[in-house]
Amino acid sequence: MTAPATERELVHHRQVDLRFFARTDGLYEVEGALLDRKAHPFRRQLADTDLPPGTPLHDIVVTLVIDAHMKVHEALARMHATPFEACQGATRTLAPLVGLSMRSGWNRRVRELLGGKSSCTHIVELLGPMATTAYQGLAPLRLAAINDPANEAQRQSKVDSCLAYAAEGPVVARLWPHLHRSMRPGRTQ
């Protein structure tokens, strides 16, 4: 990457931090944190004074307790900094997530349940990457299951699920030669 052609000045910094934890009770926690800060003094709507540079405008942490099947058992939000006092009410909006599975359709379902005035935009934004973080956190369990000789259906469902697992590609050729397909004429990888 080359340096920018023109000078630039930092105006806003958003940090998103996602973590996955194994608990001693056999459940797991996926935690998402969002931190927004301005590089210059910033006057929030309805505020009488400016926030000093670097002061959090948003400091939000969402924690989901899930099981190995990615079913949500608990959902908690903490809002350490928000632009409006009313935002704090969003901490009480996550109950509809309990019982849902963080599988296909998760993002759509989250938007249906928590979109718009039902919750906080930033909480909804965090919940999508929290699902993929949970998926990655549970990867060792999935890999053990997919490598079990009895789980041919799981191996078949993985083929063509992404570029790396293309049926014609080298990953499938090495992992599951019986599921590998030769390249069709005129097609490139």
C-alpha cells in the first residue's frame, strides 16, 4: 500500500472489538464492544458543552451467552457512554434474542426484532459480527465433528460454501478427494 496522495487529518475513530470466551459451566460468551471518539471538540445534540477530543461518544458492550449450538441463553448490553440519556433504555431491549440460534438468518432476525426504534443501531451493528466471532470461537468443535467419519453430510455441506472450499479447488482435493470435482473446460479458478 502506498501513502495517501494528500495529507489527511483524523476526525473520527471507531473501534470494534470482538472476543469469544469458554466458560467453566460449559457455555460460551461472545462479547462485542464499540467505541466512538472524535479527534476534535464535539457538541452533541441537546448538549450545552463540547466533549473534549478523545472522549467516548459511544462506549457500548454487548455480551451473549451461548451454547455449543450457538443458541442464545442470555443477552446483556452495557452502555458506558451514549450521546443521549434515552440511549440507556436500549440495555433492556435484548430479551427477544434469548432462545434464538446464531445461524443462517441471524442478521435478518436481529433487524426484525431490534431494528429502528426497538433498540440501538450500534447494538444491532455489533450483533452480526458477534455471530461470526462465535462461529470462529467454536471452530475446534466443528472441525472435530466434520472430521468424524460418520459426518459425511457435514463435509458435503461445506463443499462450495466459499471460495476456499470450492469443489474444484485444492482444499477440497486434499481434505476430501472423493468430493473433489475436476475443473470444467473454459473455467478458471
